[in-house]
Amino acid sequence: MKNYLTRLAAGALLSATVALPASATECIAPANPGGGWDFTCRQIGKILFDLKQVDQPVQVTNMAGGGGGLAFSNVVNERSNDSDLIVAASSATTTRLAQKAYGDATADQVRFVGAIGADPGVIVVAADSPYKSLKDLVEAIKANPSSVTFAGGSAAGGFDHLKPLMVLREAGFTDIRKVKYIGVDGGADAITQTVGGHTQAMTGDMSEIVGFLKSGEVRALAVLTEERVPGFEDIPTAREQGYDVVAVNWRGLYVPKGISDSDFEKWAGRLKAVADSAEWKEAMAANGLAPFTKVGGDFQSWIDKVVADTEELSREIGVIK
């Protein structure tokens, strides 16, 4: 897979970057136009230029392939020292790296420079569910794992599947292969399964449940953030209920591993400037994102732990050996 991605990346690089002006910053969105990675590149790129953090408009290159693997291979094998290159990333990036979805690629082959917004993870039940709190749900599963089935918008082993497993591990439940999960086509379908009584709980992101919350069809037992989400202050965090779990679909960037420490810190500072801007706050509000700012070395350390935890959990449920 590595050689295949490398050949594709070389071709994409030749066609995508030949017209770039000298010293222009390029942001690779590892997917086609539209969607989260493209949004990250275009919004952050625009604000970087508006704030004069870069001298020229940021050039966005869409490099779809391998669920982000093509772009990752391109950076690692062709552009490992390019200090003018940034790449859009999210929780999907680290989950796929932890689960070896990019072949033999590893997270330490790049440097994760920061995240500046996130779609918070949530655990939701139907409005008429007997489970009134996250503890109610956890205790029911510990007593009888087959009594609760989760629905989520990712495939088995994906990020939605992992969220409740993280909570259960924090609760001391170790037989997580017994936890029942159904992967469906997106968060709306997962909620429909739960509201219809086909599953007992839904695991997904805040942006997927807003309409259902407003209509009163569901009750959110927990949001998986460090603090309560602005605008949804009535939803408690898992942390305050005794389960130290933060699981968010963060939006951020990685850079080539071979750039200097000073260039890495420069990018961290630029990203922090974007995070602090009114323009970015407006973009988050318009796109259902919550504040989530981690930049520089703190973010890299957090990523290292996330990848290790995801890898361990994925082995436990049999996604990887």
C-alpha cells in the first residue's frame, strides 16, 4: 500500500503544486471539495491571510485517496522538510493511523501542530428512555452487556464505536467485546434507530443531534468534552459524572516532521492567532463547532496519548491484531 500511495502522491504533487507561487503556504485537504478537511483548509487558510499571518493567500490542494492516506504518504515521502506546507486533520486521521489503515504509516512520521475547534462527542438516548444519566446506562451494561445496543454513524471499530467503549473502560468494565454496536449510514440514521427503539443509545457528534434535541425526541446523557458546550449548558460532561473521557472530532493541522522546531512553533502561533480571532469564532458558530484549542507541544503530547489509547482499544475489540 505504501508504494502505491507514494506513486499516486508523486503524480498528485506534480499536477497540484506546479503553479504555486514561491513561498506560498499550501494546505492539503486529504479529500474532495466539501466536507470537514476541505472546510478546515479553506477557513483556516482564509483567516491566516486576513490576519496577515502569511504573506500570500493560502493555496488549497484537494488530495483525496485512502481516507487521508494518500496525502499522508505524500507529506512523509515527498515533502518531509517543507515548512510552507500544512495539512488538514481530524480525529479520523489519528483513528486511522492507530488502526493501521494507512498501511505501515505511523503518527510520529508527521508533527501535529494544533486543533482549534471540535464537534463534541455525545451519548444520547430516546426521550422516553429509562436511562436518565450516563451512570444509569453504564451500570445497566455492566450488569447485562446484551441489554444495551448502541447505534453510530461509523463502521464497527470507527470513532463513534470507540466513544462509549472509552467511557466503559473508565468505569472499570473490561469485557468490551460484549458491548453491542450497529454501524449505520450517518448520525441521523443512528438517532432514528434509537428513537424507534431498535437500539437503546446513540453515539455520535453534537452537530448530528441538535435538531433532535430541539424537537424533544432525544435526551443527551453526556457530552464528551472538557467543559460543557456553549449553548448546550444543560448537557453534563462525562467528566463531571465521574468518567474522565474526552472524545471530540477535532479540526486541526499537521505539518511535515522534518521542519525545524522554530518553524513548528511558528505554525503553532499562527494557528493560535486564528483560534483567537472573531472570524474563526463566527465560522465555528456557523458550522456547529465548539471551542477546542490545543496547539504546539501540548497538542502533540495529547495526540500521542490518543493514538496509543485508540490502538489499545482497537486491539481489545479485534479491529487490529
